[in-house]
Amino acid sequence: APSDFGLIGLAVMGQNLVLNVESRGFAVSVYNRTPAATEAFVAAHPGKRITGHASLTAFVQSLSRPRRVMLMVKAGAAVDAVIEQLIPLLEQDDIIIDGGNSLYTDTERRDAWLTPLGLRFIGAGVSGGEEGARKGPSIMPGGPASTWAAMRPVFEAIAAQVDGQPCVVHIGPGGAGHYVKMIHNGIEYGDMQLICEAYALLQAAGLSNARMAAVFDQWNQGELQSYLIQITARALEQVDAETGRHVVDLILDKAGQKGTGQWTQLNAAENAVVISTINAAVEARVLSSQKDQRVAASGQLQGPAGRLEVDAERLITQVHDALFASKIVSYAQGLDLMRTMGAKKGWGLDLGAIAGIWRGGCIIRAQFLRHITAAYQADPGLQNLMLAPYFQTVLNRSQAAWRQVVAQAVSAGIPVPAFGASLAYFDSLRSARLPANLLQAQRDFFGAHTYERIDKPAGQWFHTAWPEVIG
Ligand code: NDP
């Protein structure tokens, strides 16, 4: 009998997705460029409805129509290479799904390439890493609406489930799915950096790893409940078998990145949207990776020793509040970027539904996302998440602690770029008047760029005959 579903690319993500799809009652055909991987995978899973194919032609012929072929190959040129090989083998209305971390503009290009050929293309963000792929990821599929009906049974069956709801919705046309996955990753960068700053502060106050693990476990019982808080607690208590020391103390402080955070930064810059918390997070990774420079500078640039002489219990509560408030700002920024791009592209993004499918399966899964969904359900036109009643309340009650945390960190010389950027964004947004009046004066001074006045109707532009400056 023909298979219900086909998957190309049997590396870690592909293998786990196949096992997930098969476990939900679908027969799956698989293909990998290197046939040995296909053979090994099929041999390792006897008794399952998985058939391996050494040729792409046999693979395609093994599928029921319209064919559903998912690619889990390396993002970039490999996706184009596989699509090119598939085109002559596929027929009208067949569906190609790219489940890799493709740049959304690549997805738009592939959509424009395949649609005139009568093929349907889905760029689907798949989050949750290896475990998510196996047990249920959060899936962010974009592409023509007609593909949703064809894919829904599979996607809903394999996605993570939260409160009986599958963590997948049709995101929008074209590159919308991969775009939303990119923003998810940007937000993930922000969440991770904020947690690292909380860790740095608690450590500066002398808390042991075990104590900090207990703090994160406790936080995981409340408003901050999230996968990343949970794994942070486990990571902090992990002991190295060889040395008996905590693994986290042995890990070199140079962060890696694969580029999705930088894609988010570039997109924000293109759209003139402020994502200062995510920017701070990406930049913190960059600076961390410049270890040699930091070590050299640490012997030359002077400053406080980076220790907090404070009451630990009090600090723990304050850092909790600072972390939650900063996290809200980070999400507000990411959502603002999605709102802006969604409107520009006419994608019709449902931000509440998107936050809803992030509640399970993905790295940023967290309790508090349901408040985001509720906020957009109550007001679909919400300009900024921080203005939703629930979030206003949290920010109002958190801000005294938030300010103290940032102030103490600054005084002690502990870098908290993401906490600081979040607070500055919050304070900027709630400033009815910013010093940009002086900025406009400067621009008019040197460049005759003109300015509007507070005492004249908007849209009238003025120029001052500024004095001449010599030298
Ligand atoms: P990799 O990104 O390491 O890709 C390896 C796979 O791509 C192999 O099956 C390989 O085949 C195939 N491949 C590479 N080049 C070509 C080519 N030119 N033609 C055909 N096949 C090719 O695998 P992962 O499983 O880690 O990731 C798959 C996708 O999922 C990526 O886009 C990744 O960014 C994304 N992703 C990964 C996550 C993770 O946790 N790893 C999480 C979420 C998304 P061969 O065996 O022949 O080399």
C-alpha cells in the first residue's frame, strides 16, 4: 500500500519526526541522500510502518496522492538541491514541506518558484529540537491555505498537545511560517540571556549552584514556569563524573549561535521596530565569544569587583520580578515585530494563536503565554503587549524591584544588558516626551532637516536660522 507521508533527510530531526509521524498511525516512506543512513534507520526500527528507498524516484512513487513530502535537510542550498531533484518526479497539487530552519525569504523564493509549476509549498517552522520532533513539536506552517486541509491531520497528530489543543495552526501564506519560527528563535535568545543575567546576579550574591537550582525550581512553580527555567535548574545541579565539580562551572563562557537571532535583528532593523532585549541577547553572545579580548581587557579596564553584598532572600525576590518584567518586554518587542511585518506582508497573523502554539513542544514553552493569547483575544488590535491589563499589572508591581536590580547591577559592575535594555524600553515607551526635541534641533542645525513644533499643527515644518559655528 502507498505511504501516507514521505520524509527526506534522516539526520537527528528527520529520524525523530518520522518516528513521531509513524507512531500516530501513518505509514511513512523515507529517503536520505546517503543511502547508508536510510538502511541503518530502517533496520533500527523493525516492525514499524516505515519503508526506506534508495532512489528518489522509488520514494516518490511509494506515496499516496496528493503526495506529502517533508524535507528535513540542512537549511540553505541543500533544500534547493532536493527540490530540484523532486520537481520532475512530482505531479500537480503534490505538497513539499520544508521543515528546516530556512530563512523566510528563501521560503518566499521557493514558493514563487514552485507555485507556477503546479506544486504546493509549505515552509514550516518546527521547534523543540530532537525531543520535540520525537514527542511532539510546536509547528509553524506557512503556505497556501489549500495545503492546511491536506496537512492538518498529520500536523495536528504529531504536534505537542496542551490542554487538548495541538500546538500547530496555519500561520499564513508564503514565508509566514518560517518568519514566525525566526521570531520564536529571537525570543528564545532573549529568554535565555535574561535567565543568564538572573544567574549572574544570584551568583554575585554568593548563592551556590545547589541553592540557585532550588531557586529556579521554585520559580518554575509560579509565573515564570517555563521549559528554560526548568532546564536551568537541572543544568545548575549537574555534576561532572570525572572531576566531581558542577558541569556549569567547567563550561567555557563562549556562547555559540547559528544565525536565527541575527536574522531577527536584521528584520527588525529593516522594519524600524525596536527589539532591544533580543538585540542585547544576540550581542551578549557575540561579546561572550570574544573571550580573549575580554580576558585581556579585564586586566586593564578597572571597575567594581562584581559582587553584591545584599540580603540573598530579598535579592531572589527582586531578581524574580526583574526577570518576569524583562521577559514581558522582550515578548512585547517580538510581537511588535510580527505585528508590523504581518501587516506589511498582509499575512493576517493571529498573534494570540501563535503565542498559543508556543505553549508546548518548543523551547520557549511557558505558562505565561496563555496570558498573551488572552490579551489578543480580548483586543486583536493590541498595539503593545505591555498595555494589556494583565501585563500592565505585572509591570506596575514588578518595577520597583526591577529598577533596584538594574541599579545594583550597575553599581556592582555586573553586566545586565538584557535587563537594562528592557527597562530602558519600558521607560521610553511610557515617556510622553523624550529628548528627541534636541535631536531635531541638531538635525535642523547641521542639515536643515526642519522640525515640527508642539505649539503648531502637526505636518507643518519649520527651520531655524541657527548661528554659524566656526571651528
Ligand atoms: P542537519 O541540518 O545536520 O542536516 C543533515 C541532513 O541534511 C542529512 O540528512 C543530510 O544528508 C542532508 N543533506 C545535507 N546536504 C544535502 C544535500 N545537498 N542534498 C541532500 N541532502 C542533504 O540535520 P538536523 O536534523 O540537525 O536539522 C535538519 C533541519 O532542521 C535543519 O534545517 C535544522 O536547522 C532544523 N532544525 C534542527 C533542530 C535541531 O535541534 N537539530 C531544531 C529545529 C530545527 P546526508 O546524510 O546525505 O549528509
